[in-house]
Amino acid sequence: MRWIGWAGLVIIVTSTACHEDEEEQVWVTIDPIQCLGNPWEQDWLLTHEYDEYPKDQDGRLRIFREFFEAQEVIVHGIEVTFPYDVTCAACACPRGDRISCLIDEAGLPTMLEWGFVEAG
């Protein structure tokens, strides 16, 4: 088994749904913080215990997608990258990954309110 460093790992999850007008979609990004301090994690913690949080990437992305779809933001695709070589361990620090989402442009104001930025 070969170890792949975090910086070299990219995970892409996309929806299989067809969309007629790709021009009405936009990529947004966020650098999540440590300690389950992100809005989707805080919402999940309202009904779950901290130690029940999924350890696998698929489970964490499911929570992410479900949270934003409950906010009426359709997530068409998710890309996770690891742009940082070093992060701090404080709860307010970025945890090291960056989440990029392809959403309907109509959901952009909501995502900006949650701390996302439009990808350039």
C-alpha cells in the first residue's frame, strides 16, 4: 500500500443529473475550519454527538451537500483539494482542505452569506 500525502490528494464528486444551461452555474469555494466549526457541521451536531461525525470523506461530503440543499442551494459537483502544506490546530484555523462546489447561480447569494467566495 502506498501513502499519498494530503497535498497530492484531490477528490471530485459530481452529480449525474443533466442540466440544460451550464452558464447558470458557478463555482464557489471555502476553506473549512477545524473542530467541526463550520455551519454544516454545527447544524449536524444539533442532532448528533461529536464522536459520531463520519471519519470518511463520503460521509462528510454527504453532510455538507444535505445542509446546503436544505438551504435550497443545489450542489451539482464538489471538489476537495488540499492547498496548504501547514495548518494550525486552533479551532478557528483552516483545517487544510478547500471545498469547491458547482452550484446554480441563484444559490450564490446564500453561499456568500455562509462565507464562500466565488471561484475565479
